Amino acid sequence: MKRILLAVALVLAGCSGSSGDAPSGTQAAGYCAFGQTSSLFLIDQTTPYDDTDRAVITESIGTVVDQLGPGDRIVLATIGEHYTQSSRLINACKPGCPEGQQGALDSMMGGCSSMKALADERQFMGQLAQTLAPAVQGSASADHSAIMSTIAQWTQAPPGDQPFDHVYIFSDMLENSQAVPWSEFRSMEPDAAMVAAERFRYLPAVQGADVRIVGFGRSHNPGRPPLDPELDARLRGFWTDYFRAGGASVTFEGAIRN
């Protein structure tokens, strides 16, 4: 149900912007102290989205939010032409009271107020929808796509010094950065691409994390047709090695649905 509400809120939010973090009241409630996990969601802004992309990313974000427990942290950021252009959209902990701390008496004694938590959760969902709307509605084409360096930046120095348990990446994963341009990346063997990632210190810090990639498999050609099977397999092999080197396994999916 909450996933449906988020999807509706994203549509209603239109293209109105927002600053990025959760409302001050939500943060002041100290929900982060209750959290057990931290999730990173990276949204690639270097390739134009079509209606299918928009539907998939909305559904995927809704799934991630549904799975958050009280106090669990969610960080959403963009992938741009350079890692310094990555924008933080959200860095917040989901409001909610842990089991056993949900009554009025608990609140009077300094515990968690379920009524306040519910109000803060509604504010959290509204802020999330308002902030995400521009990213979900569309992106701009770009000359570069700094995927590796952006992943490294966010995972090597996570907000709150809390390593990510879950990493979700919505991207075609077609690296085209100044360090590793697409003209070279598309013909690199996985071992050679790994050498470049290590050279520039672009390896991710994802030890024990669950990494899930959505949007892989489409080319840069007009209409974004599927990648050639040989290229698909080679790039898939590199990204598998890349995340394995950082301590995580990776799956390539059509959408995040569970």
C-alpha cells in the first residue's frame, strides 16, 4: 500500500524540487538510533529516461522504502558526468517506533510516540516524493557518465559512517568518464577495466552488501536497443568482478520488486 502511495505522490509532486534531507522534525525525533540497516540508491542522470524507465524506478524506490524498518537509513544520490556532480537527494532515517516502544505511556516517559512517528512518516513520504520527482520524471543526456567514481565516492565515505547493507543502482552501467571513456571501456576485457578501477582508486567499499543493478543491457544508440550479446557478457563480467573486489555479490534485475 505504501508503495502505491509513494508512486501516486511522485506523480502529484510533478517537477517541484526540494533540498534533499528529511524534514528537521523527523531528524529531531532521533529515529536513526532505532535503525538496523542503511541503503544507498544511485540514480543515473546521464541518459534520458523513457516511460518504461520512469515506471521501473518509481516501483523500485517504492519497494526499497517499503522494506525499511523504523530508523533505517536511506540515501539517494545521482550519477552525473563527474563524481563531484553527484547530488544527494535524500539522507534520512525512516520514522517509526521499534517494537515495544509505541504507546502513549512510553512517549510520556521519553520513549517513542506512535502518533508522532506516524505523522513524521507521512511527512517523510511527502518529502521523499517531492525530492525524487525531478529525477524520476526525466534526465538529461550527457557527454560523460562517471559511474565507477560515483559508486566509490558514496560507498567509501557513507553518511553517518554507517556502511551500506544494500546498494541499488539504476543505470545502464555504460561507463564514459574522463578516466575511463566509453571509447575504451566498450572494448576492454574485464581484467583491463579492473586495472583501471584500481589505478584510480574507484573500487567500492561494499563488504557484505547486497548490490542490485536495474537498467543494464541497453546501448547508447538511438532508441537504446539491447547491447550486443558479446558486449553485454563482457560488461556484466566486469561489474561482477568490480563489486566482488569490494566485498559484495551483484545481481542484474529488471526492477526491484522484493
